Amino acid sequence: MNRAKGTAVLDKTFDILEAIGLSSEGLDNQQLAAQLSLPRATLYRLLALLVERGMVRRDANNKCYRLGFRYLELVRGAWMEPDLIAAASFELRALRDLTGETTYLAIRDGDQVLSLERCDGAHSRRSAASMGQRKAMYCTGQGKAILSALGDEERRELVKHMTLTPLTPLTITDRNRLQTELDVTRVRGYAIDDEEIVLGVRCVAAPVVDSSGQVRGALSIAGPAYRLTLERLTLLGPEVAASAQRVGSQLAVKQAEARPDELQPVSSQWAFLGGHPRWSSGENCLYWADKLGPAVYRHGPEGTVRILRTEKPIMGLEITPNGLFVALEDVYFLYEKGEVRHRTPWGFGTPTCLCCDREGRVWASIRMGSGQWKVGEVSRDGTLISHWQISEAISALCWDSPRQQLFALAPESGSLYRLRAGAEVRRFTSMPKGSGQLSGLAVDGDGSVWTALSGGWSIVKFDHEGNLERMLGVPVASPTDLCFGAVDGRTLFVTSSRQAVSRQALKNAPWSGTVMSTPAGSHGAPAPLTRGPA
């Protein structure tokens, strides 16, 4: 390469900058001289000039040289318009003050993210990623947040050509799993780095998107895993997402339009722990329960009315030709026209969940002493006829009667099992823990399975092969259960929880605990004809 006369000194200066910039620990005089093979006099003279201009700074503690703050200012100006940095600065400080943890602003650089701004946390032990540092997108909260906001084709191409190197045992290295994680992130609005790039460090991040849909960067909170638990990240995620939206709105000309499938509450009545929504086509109304209230509600054209209070938590609710089948911890009964009938004790202990099939049989799950969970049919005398055993807790059951299969939900592992008569238990699909806890089940007329992600701000739909087909964001942190209903059977009703939701989270999710509805685009499966074991 031909160089202009007199540029040798520039080459040496840039060599010094590159060497210092590529060193995470900094370099001292001896290391620089050895690495660059420069005369000491020349090295000292150029270093003095770089320090004077702010391009390099000398760390007084370890006598090493690092990139200077003036250099970082120039980097920021090269990579991002000043309006983004100005808009993000306030939100970074606000998030730092809210959490006490270090906050960051980053942008995309090819298939990496670049840190542009940092607001240090209040703790002595904190995240301290270097300004100007590049990191992989697939294993960082900032990177996954940005990837989730990109167009589908652009994102697929990026992920396709990434080398998913395992940096920790928790790094996602499977492309399909990464795509699923990004789908979840897109719906709920924030990404989680669960010790995927550095063990012992967690991060929650959200993308900054302007009015034209351009992804401008990401805001994040990072800190030690023992302080930033997954439960805390779930609460902080909406805060980061809201901050990122405010930054984007300052860059935007107009606000983004609301999604046509956004859920809306059916009434102002809320529950501590809503659940068991059941649509009665005969009465054209929805029944649902506050499991901890505990009470049963009826919502119809006349509004929402509490029809029943119980003395113990409600474990299940089903529509039957003979009345409403209500299951408590120790007994079950039928409720009709204000009367409780056929009150019967369970003959096998407390069920963890129950459902019914098209033929009117009730099915339940119970815990066995061996740490196994038994799933079977409830007989007329209240005993359980065991059909399957599963080695983890089951929280929901739902029959797909046309295909003669029962689905069982295991929230601890995020697994959904498919149970068939005379066959072994098979894992149908699963979701990563960072997506939220699987909660509630519904099957539509096409055999697709729907479930809520409690703590994940979303609902997911799996096709008949267990592939993630659709994700739907909900305006509450903890949706709990769901069912199809309304006259055409194409409305999805979703219950939610207000229990253990912080005041701060309630400010962003005031509908927590309510029942919401949205057009589903799918028709619900035929309603069961349950008579109940009574």
C-alpha cells in the first residue's frame, strides 16, 4: 500500500490507539514498547500527546494506559445521533436510581452490540462493562432486545450466520431456541440475559425504536445475579421497556398505533388470583373464579356478578348440564340457582388441577408420596383411576377430545406433555424459563394449544406439532388461564393475577387481576358435556 510522505508518525499513533483499545486491562509503557517495537522516546512522546488530547488516559492505580474519554465521545458521535444519547441519559439515570444497578445504552454494530453510555450503580460490586466495548448479540440482553425488534427476514439472516459460541453453560447455542426466545422478547417488550455471557451476571434490556420502526439501540440494567433474580428482572422488564419507549417517542414524529389484537378488560371486577374461565354457550355468559378470594363470578350482558363464595381456595370450575361443578381443596359440589348440591369429599387427597373431556368424565392430577404426579379419571365415588405418571408437578390439564389426547402443563420445567391412552407420556413442547411460567391451557378446533406465560406478559399458541405459531402480548404481568367463548366461539378470554404484583408494576399494569378478551382468530374446541363425578 502506497502511503503519503510523512504519515509514518500517524501509523505509529494509530497503532498505539489500537493496542490500548484492544486490551481489556490496559497496557503499561513496557508492554506497549514490546508489543509495538517502538523506541521508548517515540512511544513516550506520542503517549504524552494522546493524553493531552484526551484520546488516552493513564490509570493511576495500575500505571496502565486506557482509551480516553474524548475518544469515547468521538465514538458516540460516529455511531449515534446526539438526540438519542440526550434522550437516553435521563432514562439511564432514572433506571439507575430506581434499581441501584448500572444502566447502559448500546447500539448494533453488525452482529455485535456496542456500549455507548453507562450510568454506574450504587453498589461497590456492580456491572462495569467498558464504554465502547463490543459484545455478541445472541448472548446479551441488549443484543437480544435489538434482534427481537428487527424485521423477521433481517433477524433470520443475522441469526443464520451467527456463530453461537457457548460462553457459559447457560448460553443459548441452538438457533431454534434462540428464535423462540426472540419471539418471546418481541411480545413482552424486554429481553433477559440469564448469565449467558458472564456467569454471575444478569441483565434485562429493551429496544429503542423510533416512529419509522428503525431500531436505534437498547437500554439495559445489569448486575450480579444474586441481586438481579429472575423474579426481580420480570418486575424490572416493563420498567426498562417503558423507559425505552419514552426514549423512542422523543425521536418519533408520532406514536405507534395500537395493535388490533390488544386485550381489553371485560369489566372492572378484579381478583387476587383469577382462573378457571369457562364459557357457557347455553347461558351466553362467562364463569370464572378468584381462586384465593375465594369466589365464583358470572359475566354476561347484565355485567359481572359474584354468585358464590367458598370457604377454601377453588381448585377447578366446569360447566355441566346439572349446574356448575366446583372443586375445592377437600370437596367438590354442584352449584345451581343459588343452591349447593352433592357435596362430596375427594377420595384421593387434594387435586392440583382438573378438567373434563367431551364425554363428561372429570380428570385430575394429584401428587404421590414418591415425588411423582398421577393423572387419571375421577370415578363416581370420588376416587382416582390412574392412567399416567409424570415426574414433576402438573398445574393444568386440558382435553383435546376430537384427537383423544390430554395435555398436561408442568410449569417448573416449562414443559407441555401430551398424554394418550395406552402410550407413554411424551413432551409436546417447552418454553425457556425466562419467557415466564406456563399457566392455564386451552385447545382450539384445529388442535392448536394455547397457554399463558405468567410473569411473561404474553400468551402463546402452539400448532398441532408443538411449534410456536403465535405470540400475543397482554397488558398484565401474570395472565393465569384462558378459554374460548362468545357467540361465535372466536373470542379468547384471559384471567390474570393481582397477587404479589408490586405497586410499581401495577402502575404499568393496572388491569392486573381482571378478565380480558380479544378476537382469537381461531374457533374454540367443542364445549365439554360434563356431568361431574357426582
